[in-house]
Amino acid sequence: MAYPTSVNNQITDAVTQSNVKVIAEAPAFGMASMFQSLAHSTGILYENAVAAQQQQNTLAQAGTNQGVMQVYSLDTTAAAGASEKVAQTGVSDNLSSLLTVLNAFRPPSTPSGL
């Protein structure tokens, strides 16, 4: 009940109750505003994540395309010869190396007629 004044008690009670109602709702409105901001920020976060994934996908496709273009642009015979020279794994190289080692173990030949 309100303090006795020249205004009707029912009017002062109604105004007081509406003020209490507004003050009581303030935390709820504040929390609602905070939750809306959080939901909006989370939505933007997911939008940015999707955009980044799309850009990464585009970059991956471009990189794969470049790799395939390089593979198809190579002359395979020349590339095989160059890799064999670099690695020294050719069959002819192995055979000539083996022949050199075998010749090193051969006893010296004696001149004929002695």
C-alpha cells in the first residue's frame, strides 16, 4: 500500500506496481539481448568458417590442377633418362660396374712366349 497522499491510493499502487514490473523485467531483457548477440555472433562465426572452407577447396582444386598439368607436360622418356642419371640406377650402369669389379679380380695375363 502506498503512502497517504492527496492522490487516490489505487492510482499510486498501480504506478508503483508498474515500476516494480519494469525493474523486475530488466534482467530478463538484458539476458535476452545478450543471448541474441551471442546467437548472432555464432552465426557469423559459422558463415566465416564455411567461406574459409570454400576458399580452401578452391585452392586445393587449383593446386591439383597445376600438378596434373605439370605431369602431363613432361616428356616421359626424357624424364626417365634424367632420373636414371641422377639416381645412377640404370641396368647398363650396373652391368658396367660389375664388369669393372670382375676385371679387377682377374689375374694378370702373362705375355705369350715366356
